[in-house]
Amino acid sequence: MTMTTIKVDAALRDRLNARARERGVPVGSFVEEALEAWLREQRFDRLRSEVAATTREASAAAEAEDAAWDALAGDGLSAR
């Protein structure tokens, strides 16, 4: 594994180091976990958006079908 240095301000570095110490992991591992959690949340956000769009489409289709059936309600047959 190749190591590199990234530049962050001292306050952020201290916060990262403190959280990593709390978790008992090296700061690199903590940053990797944080990035993976953020990426996972991005995937879930996209999925939630896709499900919401699909749900709206399905709801609109169901309403259109209901309206079509309602239009047949007065087809001349007597209600018993």
C-alpha cells in the first residue's frame, strides 16, 4: 500500500485523530470508514428517489385505471 499526505487544517486533523482514537483505529481507517458510510448513504438516497418516482408513476397509473373503470359505471345496466 502506498501512503501519501493530504493537507487539512489543524482543527480538522485533531478532530479526525480524536474520533479515530475513540474508535481504536488508525486515522486512515477512520477516514476510509467515513467515506464508505457516505458513499452508502448516497446509494440509499438514489434508491429512495427511484422508489419515490416509481411509486408516483404507479399511483398515477392506478388512478387512470380507476377513472377508466368509473367511466363504465353508467353503462346502462341497472343496479340491483
